[in-house]
Amino acid sequence: MTIGSTGGLDAEGVQRDRAVVDVASGIGRRGRRRLRQVPADWLNSISPIQHGSGTSAWLQIRADLLARISEGALAPGDELPSEPALAVAYAVSRLTMRRALGDLARQGFIRTDHGVGSYVAPVVMRHRIDDGNVSLLESMASRGHSVRQLVLDVCDVGDLAQHEPVHASSGRGPAGFPDAFDFPDFPGSMTEYRYVRWVDDIPWSTSYALVPASLAPPSWDGSMSLFAAIGALHSLAIHRDDRRFSAVPADEEDARWLEVPVGAPLLLLKGTNVDQHGRPVARIVHRIRGDRAEYGLRIPS
């Protein structure tokens, strides 16, 4: 049973300025990526590679494109000219050009999507999960990044001794936890949230959270983290308890919201949040773009 849905969207931090999402604008919903084309005369800035220099032609091309990316002449999201056009500009065969682009793609500097073309890959962002914050919003805001959330739906899933979350059958929700459906300190029905997150206006994850209905904040709209809202409402200090990681391919829903091809690698994060008394208060699942995130954790000595 759907008990709420909202289009609220906001950056998390000390200032919580509200902004409204226009779902009809298609932010994050289209699988087809919106690219920025380089200026028409950009190819004129390319010099043909030096044959006979002792360095393979494809390595020279790779070095030149990497320099343009590092210097900002090519920014994340910039669409590269077609492979034939680049081959002409560098005065090499298409096979050589393809090898250079393929190596850049393998190293994560560019991406090539069928039917879209090649473009400069987004910058990988490191997220420390041991920084003392309970959510991505607080973590990224403390580093000067903007995080936005769009709540897709909020569902009352009833007594979990008798029911499973509505998204469990597809394997997309907290059903990945063998013992997920038991909050012994908060018996009764559960509430499941489904939402999408962006960091610096680039899709980050499709996300799910399962919490006891007795703790669920009414009308949560994504303008602050769910766990900050729960903590403020019930005077709880919520923190991360455990986190598990694995890899999964993007399905059609992921592709639509995260703007990646179906089958693209995603980082699957599952975990539990607890309060200051050690009581589990939330189960979370995030399906995170594999080309966007790098998670860091300090290991105690």
C-alpha cells in the first residue's frame, strides 16, 4: 500500500534551501545520456602524431587526450568527435584510433555507450564511510558537494512476520538481508522508502531503506537525510553499524534513473543503522553507479 510520494529535492548541509524537482523534465529518468559537444573547431587543435618517433601512434594519441582531460580542455560529460573524425585529425588508421580510445575506456577516462558515442567519464568520487556521518548527504555536504534526493514512493509493508517489502520480489529492496525483517526493539509494521540520489547533479544511486513504522518520519521529502529526520523526530543518535559490498549489473530501472546502459556495473551496498543504544533502526540498500563511487575505510591498527 503506497502511503506517500513526493518530488522534494534538496542539497543537504547547514543550509537546507528547498528546491522542487520537475519530474517531467526527465532529470535522471532517461537512459540516453545528455552530452555536451565540443566546439566545432576543436578538431583543428589536434596535431597529427609523429610517425617514427619511437613511441607507438596509439600511445601518443592516448597521451594527448589524457593531457586535454587533465588540463580541462575536455571536461566530464564532453562528447568526443567520432572515431573516423579523430582518426583523420591524428592522421592514423581507424584501428589505431580505436585502440587508443579502447585503452582510455578500460582505464576509466572515457566511456563509450552504444547509440550515444564516446564521452569523458565522470570524476570518481571517494566516499568515506567511517567519517562519523550517518548518510551520504552529511558526508558529501561536509566536503562541499551538493546531494539531492528524489523520493519515489513510501510504502507501508505491514507486519514483516507475515509480509515482505513490495520490492523484495525483484531483489531490489532490503530483501537481500536474510534477517532483515526483524526489528526486535520496534515490533510491528515497517515502512519502506525508495528514492534516487544525485551528487553534484550526477546520478549516484537508486536506494531503499526499511525502518520500523513507529520511527518513520511523516511526509519525509528527501530535503534532509532519512536518518537525520528520524533522529530529530525521536531524539536518537543514529550511526552506521555494518556495511557489505558486492557488484551487480544495472537493470532497466537502474539504467533509467542512473543514466547508464543496462548491464553496466553497479556497486551494491547493504547495511544496518543503529541508534545510540545499539538497537537496529534501519536496513538500507544502495545500487550505486560503478563509475562514480570509490568507498574508503580506515582499518584500525
